[in-house]
Amino acid sequence: METWGVNTLLMCFGGGIMGAAFGGLFSFVLCGLILLAGCIQALCGGGDFVLLQIGLGPIWGPHVGGFTSGLVAASYAAGIKKNHPGGSAKDILSPMMDTSWDVLLVGGVTALLGHGLLQVLGQIPFIKMFDCIALVVIIIPLIARLLFLKEMPFGSGESIKKHGLFGTDNYAISWCPWNARPGRMVMLGLGAGLLSGGMAMGIKVAIAPMVLKGTISGTDAFVVPLVLCFSLAAIMLIGVNFGTGSIQKFPIWHSMAILSAMAYLRFDSLIVAAIVGVISIFVQEFMARLFYNHGSSHIDPPACTTAVGTLVINVVMLAVK
């Protein structure tokens, strides 16, 4: 696909409209399903269009309709139109279909902005060492928070003054509080790191003969093991989207999945993958306390973790070469 082709931009715009209509979280679940399908297609020698152009690209990547459009549409609906179905821009579970046409339009425009910003960030020497898709998922909703809700990046000054920047009021204002208890965090990070690193190890071994035969490209040989466990973690969020009470309390682990897989692929060590998994979940909670807990909109802690974690892994990789 041509980056700036008319058809590419039209599909991107349409995906953004639909991403807003579905709601941010369910759109991300669909992104996970598409990524899984793309990984299977690539492993079967069927090419990488579904993986790279739909699941990670302008059609339905997380930076466009596959997540960010729903977040920004929710902020616009809550802050400007006052017609968000759940009443709060933090509610990224509710679809925006029952709002107004302009909320859906904001989703489409957001997708175009996300696609364009990704191209810019990918050309900046130091910045491209981050996960640039994750950076877009952070930057555009932060701008929307300022424009539509009149809040600064850290959220409400009143809440910060009352609870402290890193305070949680005994987890009362925490993002996904079941995911925020230290003992559970260690176990979840360890399990996610070993599982994702192990899956990356297995896929890497299985793909090696396919690369030699030319059945799969070198790019796909890196991307498939990198995102396979990430896709499964994203799909599992359907429980958060549609569950209630204790049924909703699924682990949020896609940032750990992708960073642990990357750690294994870079350093060829399951121990390193496990360590990265544990560190990642604590970084995720730090990001939640920094950008989410005191705010009126959703700034995604896993995206913040993925962006920063990718930079750290890439810098360490350069340092040890």
C-alpha cells in the first residue's frame, strides 16, 4: 500500500469512524484478532498484508481505528458534545454509536492524524527507537485531553493535591486496581515474561527454516514472534469489555507480552524476558499513576510502558553490541 495513496487514506478514515463507533477497547480487541490472523497467515507463507497493513498499519492499527480513534472520540463526546453514553471519557468500553455523527467524524479524523504522525515520528533518529505506534497512542489522546477536557497531561490538579501525584486513595482511583497489587504484579509479570518469551523462542525456531527457504521474510520472522502473545493478550481484554464484577478482572498484560518477546528476540534469554516482564508491570502501574488516575480521560498505561520499554531495550542492545 502507498503510504499517502488515496485508497490508503480512505481506508484509514473509514477505520477511524468504525473504531469510534465500536468504542476504544473493543476496537483493540478486534486489532488483537486481526494480528493473530495475520501471524497465522504469515506462518503459512501467505504474506503479511493482514499483519502489517491492517493489524499494525493504517487500516486498523492501534494508532488509528484499532484503539486511538475510540479514545479521542470518547474525549470529544464527554468534553465537547456532552453525549458520551457512559458520561466519562475514561469509559472506553462504551461504543460511541449512540452519540452523534460528529463524534464518529472525530474518530475518522483521528485515524488520519495518527497515520500521519506515525510517518513523522518514524523519520526522527532518536524518536524512532521508541515504539512509535505506542507513542502515537499516547500523544494524540494527550492532545485531546487538553483540547476537549481542558486538562494537563497529569490530570486534575485538585485530585493530585488531594491524593498526591502517585497516591491512589487505597486503590479507589486506580486504573484496573486488581492489576495493581504488588504481590500479584510480580507473579503476573513473571508469568507473562516467561510465556511471551517462551512463545517467541518457539516461533523463532519454527520460522528459521522458512526464512532460509524464502517462504517468510526477515521482517515477518521478527514481527510474528514479537506480536503473537501480544495479540492473545489483546483478545483477552474482551473479558474486561463485557465482564462485570469479578468476571471483569482479567489481567492487563499486553505491554509485558510485547516487551518480553522483544527482550527474548534481542538477547536470546528467557531469564531476561522474565525480568523484563516483571519490570514492565511496575512501569505500567507507574504510568497509570502518572497519567491516568487523576485524569478525566484515558491515557493508556500499557502504551506508555511499551513506548518507554522499547526505547530502553533498543538502547541497551546498542550498548552491548
